[in-house]
Amino acid sequence: MNKTVFFILALALGLTAAGQSYTFVDYQEAVLRGNLDLAAERLNVDVAQADVSAAKIKQDPSVSVGYDNNSDWAIAMGQACSVEISKPISLGKVSARSQVARHMLGASEASLLHYLNNLKADASLAFLDALLARDKAELTKQTYDYMRTLYEGDCLRLEKGDISPLDVMQSQLETVLAQQEWQAAVTDYANARLVLDNLAGQPARGTVSVEGQLSAITQVFDLPTLVSQAVSNRPDVVAALRESDASESQVVLTRRERMPDFELSAAVGYNTRVRNEEAPAPQFVGYSVGLSVPLPLSTFNRAEVRSSALQAQQAQIHVQSVQAAVRTEVMQAYNSYEAARLRVEDYSSLLLSQSQQVLDGKLYAYRRGETSLLDLLNAQHTYNQVRQAYAEILHDCMSAYVELMRACGISDYTLGI
């Protein structure tokens, strides 16, 4: 047992010397700066911005060059060369395409903000989990130290004949169990820190501790106000609205793309002198202007327009679905937060002091031989349960607060850590 304790302490000291600690504010900044998934999500906005620029591109004009030889070498009918420039003209297609791209850019920006809010909430919850794991590790370490001291004292009392060997064996057994609980808590704390490093995009950072304390959050909210703000302003709702706008613009674009493109052309030609005796002609320069209009026979099939109109209708229904889901999420998160907040208020700190007093009293009586070891162990277990339950209640209250902020789409919040 002593070798195991020495190994754990040596490992903890070695990590502390080489590793680093995190405060809540520093950790949030590290996540926003280094999270790899967030960096990938940001590229979606860059892609959408590039699509906006690409949508503004118009069709290029074309140039054609021609050469004619009217048997000039055989019967001297002359030669000709020409240059033609043509330009396709579409009516409103570029503006409609740009409108769709701009709406999709807005949707990408809102989706990025929604992802960012979720990431901050996940990082906050991970930090709270690490704080709880740290507190449990400290609590189990104190319990182990307490039981080890009790066991060492019982060994001395056994030599004096004050207690029986069975009592010493019982205290030794409880000490071993306390040590195992401490080891498990230390492992949980180490795993919680690994989660922090992974979210921050630094899996090899080696964070060894987190700073801050779990505390009660007693802020009271008005549910109708939260629901109204979330339905109007939550980023995923905004993204759905922008996608719906893009679908409406796509209907316009589909209609305009089915309209025929005109093509204007202008040409100039040079003809050499015709030296044929039967039909002589001087050299001359000719000009021509043309307009090409395709016959829009394919426009009689309106299936493509109907498809885009149905997709726009589907996008509008999706907006309503997202808004309904947001209402439910906010109300559920609010109920959970209120329940957690009331639990914190009901859990008086008097319980902590009372359980400590009972434990101290039982220990004093046990050392004087006035109570049994079982009574002392029951007092110790009660004290541990009270402390652990209080830490978990604080953790649950703060976590419920974070989830409420997430549901409302609020990213600017503080936990008082």
C-alpha cells in the first residue's frame, strides 16, 4: 500500500512540475483559439464568401476570325477575312445567383455562430466536470488520510490492549478501500483534464490542474422572455431563416435560368479585289450586326420550377420546426435550471458543519472507548456523502445554467469561477 501511495504522489509531483494549469477564462480563450473542429467550421464561411464572388461572374464574350478564298488562285474571285465579336446576354440571372449566394453566406455565418455557442457550452461543461473531479479527488484523499491516521492510531491502541485485533483489521480494511476510491478519483480527474486539452486542440499539453471553485448560481429568469429571444435570435433559427430566403431566391433563379439567353454579335470583313474578267469587283470592307434568339421550347416543362418552389416551401416548414424545437429546449432547460437552483437553496451549508461536528465527536468518543468503530465509520461515510452531494449539487446547478444559456443562444455569460 505504501509503494502505491508513493507512486501516485511521485506521478502527481512529476506532472505538476512539467504541466500547466487552467483558469476558466484562459481555458475558454484556448478553446476558441485552438479547437480544430472550429477552425474547420470557419472555412465554411470562407467558402460561402468565395461563392458570393463567383456568383457575380458574367459570361465572357467570344471572338471568332474567319478566312475565305473564292478560288482566287484559279479564277481570281478574290479573298476575304473577317473578325466577329459576340456577347451572350442573360436577363437577371447574375443578380438572382448573387442573391442566393448572399443568403447562403448569411446561413453559413449563423451556423458558425451556433457551432461556436455549442463549443463554448461544451467547454464550460467540461471545465465544470474537471472541477467536480478535482473536488472528489481532494475529498477522497482527505478520507484516505483520515482513515490511515485512524489505522495507525488503532495499531498503537492494540499494543496497549485498548481495542481488539478485529477493530484494527476493520480500520485497515476501510483504509484500503479509501485508498482505492482515491486512486479511482485521481484517474477520473486525469481523464477530465485530457478532455480539456482535446477540446483546446492541444492533446499533448499535459494540463495537471484546474483553478476555481464550484459555486451556487441564484439568478432568476423570466421564461416567456427567454423563449421569445431564443425563437427570434438563436443562431440556428437565423440560419434556417437564411436558408429559407435562399430557397425563395433559388425559385427566382430557376425561373430566370429557364429564360433564353440573347446573343449580340458584330463583325467586320475585308474583301480583296476581284480580278475576274466576267465579274470584276473592287476591294471593300463589310460590316454586320446580329441578334441570336433561341426558341424556348423547353420552358413548357415547368417541373424544375415546381421542384424549387416545393423546396422553398419545405425550407419554410423547417424554420417552423426549428422554432418549435427551440421553444421546447428553452423550457426544458429552464425547468432543469430552476430545479437545480432550488436544490442549492434547500441544501444548507449547516449540513456540512453538522456532519463535521458529528464526525469529530464520534472520533473523540472512539478514542476514549466510549463508542464503537462502526459508529465512527458511519459518521465518516455520512460526512463524505454530505460533502460529495453538495459538490454535485453545485456542479448540477452550474451545468443547468450553462445548458439554459445554450438553449437561449446566449454565449456571453460568466460562471463566477
